[in-house]
Amino acid sequence: MTHAPQIRIPATYMRGGTSKGVFFRLDDLPAAAQQPGPARDALLLRVIGSPDPYGKHTDGMGGATSSTSKTVILSRSDSPDHDIDYLFGQVSIDKPFIDWSGNCGNLTAAVGAFAINSGLIDAVRIPENGHCTVRIWQANIEKTIVAHIPITDGAVQETGDFELDGVTFPAAEIQIEFMNPADGGGAIFPTGNIVDDLEVPGVGTFRATMINAGIPTIFVNAADVGYTGTELQGAINEDPKALEMFETIRAHGGVRMGLFGDVAEAANRQHTPKIAFVAPPKGYTASSGKEVKAEDIDVLVRALSMGKLHHAMMGTAAVAIATAAAIPGTLVNLAAGGDDRSAVHFGHPSGTLRVGAEARQVDGAWTVEKAIMSRSARVLMEGWVRVPGPGTRSNRLGVTASTKSTR
């Protein structure tokens, strides 16, 4: 019996913020996968190891969580206002699809470093010491992101003493600016309201702030859904009824936001919108054992991603939190005390995070010029990722690959 060899593709495995994923240069992908479509999706699904009915990603690079089942494709930008184009794919764990509908704010922290290391940034732009500003076009949501990458001795600095709750070890700090983070039409509140009554058949009617900033997000009050806002992952993820409730709220909220034509479409768009619940400050013990004191935070936030409670906080959801906190009357702002603020320090399952946003009202409508946060990133492994070649039973790619290195 003839066995086709595996193909290998240059790739880098990186952590960005509290996520990690497999990074590719667009030009290094097989020709058929350099364009959007089934060949690209099939390739990346096989790289990650999805769909996996066992939920382990044993035969792929994924980590079997929403935070670790991610892919990134980067290329030089044709726009004079940007250095690189960044495309993000959220890979389903147990279903054969990739959600291209949104960004990953955490992996954004690794995008600039990868671009520099991969030769996508001209050498003359990289200082000997200081920071290299990388102008990123986020192709999924068509937004500009500016990353400030620390440089030491002409190379990306990855180690440092910046600590990020949800990440075990300290690293170098990377500041990220999400410019004009509302959706393409500038409508921060797609329903036209800061707070809506969201009717969810079979579940109830909830006060909800539905916002497009960073990523479409539905905020509800923790108390209204039976929680305190201090919950860790187990309290939600080990309760099938809770997961079903949150998914139902998310689906109906997505329809109200104009993201779905009907609730059935939510099953094929798991990445957006996000669903989160908020509460006033209260002390709790984070998943790391760290004691979070009520007086050290402004608000409690818990958010679900890909159907599960996130172990920390998605970077794009943090942008939504910062934006909502800056606008008086939203559920996030009210839970934080209702004050005017340009930054918020919130508690999440792994600890705390501070994020800022510049919001202002123009002709009666709210706009956000930018949201700012700090993250960290580092290369975990680089070389080639291998997948079964065409003609093997475990491959339906129909593509071949070059073995050229990015080095």
C-alpha cells in the first residue's frame, strides 16, 4: 500500500497575552491555502487537530480550549498606513469549522513581534534599543491596531518583569492601542440603546448592554442570571444547564444586534458575539490562589468564549469592557459605580486587569477614539508544522506545500 508523506509548512507557535496559537506568513502557506476558502480551512483545522470528538487535540497543535485553538496569518500590507495585515481564525474544537468573524486581542500582542522576527518589518524601522511601532491592519474586523514592541540590542525583547494575571511567568510589556474599536459603521450600540430589555424565550428577560467595541459583546448583570461575578471556570463550565442558558442568551442577543438572521445561525458563529456578566466589586480567590480584594478593583466581569467561561479575559472583550465602563449608564459603568472614567480595573477568574478607553459624545452619539491595554508575548517554538499529505485517509486538503523556511 502506498503512503503519502506528510507536508511541512513554516510556522511559529506563540503565546500572546493569555492565548497561544500557530502563526504563519501568508506566502509560506500552500498555494491553495493562500486564498480564503475550503482548502485554507481544511489545512488549519488539521494543523490544530480539529474536529476532535475527544476534545483533547492530541493529534494537532491545539490546546483544546478557546484560548489555545487559534491560528494567525500575516502578510505585508499594501496600505501605506499599515505595516502588516493580520488575519485571525478561531478554530472550533469539536466541529469542522473556523470562525473568521472577529479578532483575538490577546494574540494581537504577538503579531508585532512575529512580524519583526519574520522580516515583515523593514530593518531600518527597528531601533537598536527602545520600541518599534508596528501598524497593524486587522483584516477580520477592518480596524487599525498599533503595537509598541520593546527592542533590545536590535532584537525583540521577550523576557521582562511585566506580570499578567492568567499567564504563569513574567515577560516584557507590550502596549497595544485599538484605534476606533467600534464596528465598521461606527455604531457602538447596534440597537441604539445603552441598555435594552433582552427577551430570551424559555429563559427570561434581562437588562443587557449590547456593544460593538473590540468585539461584539452582550453584558448582563450577574445577579439577574443567578451569579455573583466571583465565579471561576468550574462553576460555569461543569454545569451544562448554565452553558445552555448563556448560549441561548448569546444567540438571542446576536439577533438583536443584527449579527444573526435567526438564533439557529449562532451555532455556526461561536466566536462572536461574546456573552459576559458583571457585578460590583467583591473579594474572591482567583484560580491561581491570588486574593483579589474588593477595594483593588472597580468591577467584576466574567466572559464566555466559544461556549465556555474564559480562564481570564479575552483581549477584545477587555476593549468592550473599557469602552462600556467609559460610557455612563451601561451595565458595566453602573456596576463600576457609575462614575466618569477613562480606565477600569476589573476582576476576572485569573486575577485583575487594567484597561483604558477614550470615549466621547458627538452629536448625541458615543464614539471611542482608542482603547489601550498592556499584554506580553513570546515565541514558544519555531520551525515547521507537519500535516498528513494529500491522498492519506486523515487528510482531505488537496494541497501541496513548499518546504522553504522563513529564516
